[in-house]
Amino acid sequence: MSGTPDPSPARQGAGFLISGLIALAVDMGVTSALTRLAGMSPYLARPVAIFMAMIAGWACHRNLTFAVQAPPSLAEFARYAAVAWGVAALNYAVYAGILALAPGVPPEAALIASSLVAMTASFLGMKRGVFKNS
């Protein structure tokens, strides 16, 4: 990824936050729609929502967090997907654990808690593995 600018830590932090909030909104919207409107189990709805949020996150992190100038590539998306699915597995495990240990917790609250846990792993994986020249 030569030619990639080196965004300042402040820009990366702000971009990561904005990108994460966009992905979280997609995740929350899809999870809510599938559980509340379609009557789907929150355990089955969440992987669908995570996949949709992953696509939104990749596009946002390329542009907002890491300011990648190179055109998107299949290899980059594959690296992003590997990191995203690993973090998603962590995220889902925490989400399911919260729901299992506290069945009265709304799925949206479990989603927010699990997403906060996954943030650090996500940033480090993207910074060191996906967009490593940023």
C-alpha cells in the first residue's frame, strides 16, 4: 500500500470512532429489524447483522480511519474479513454470554456491551494486519 498517507493518531481515533458508530448503527438496525419486525431469534439475527456491518465498516475504515489511497483490492478485503470475523466471533461470544447469563437483558444492550469489548481487538487488527502502512 505505498502512497498511503499516514493519518495522525487523532484522525485515526476520530475516524475509528465514526466508522465504528456507522457499523454499529448498521448492526443495531439489522439486529432490531430482524428480531422485532421479522420475529427472528436474536442468536440468528446477529450474524446477519454482523456481516452487513462488516461491509459498511470496511468502506468507512478505508476512507475515514486510515485514509487509504490505493484502490480497494480483494486481498485487502480478505485481510479485513479475517480480522472482522475474528473480532465478530469475540463480539458474538460476549453477546451470547450476556444473553445466556442475564436473559432479561435486551438484545440491544448486550450488543452495545459486546461491541465495546471488541473495539480494541478490531483497531489493533486493522492497524497491524489490514491497513498496516497507515
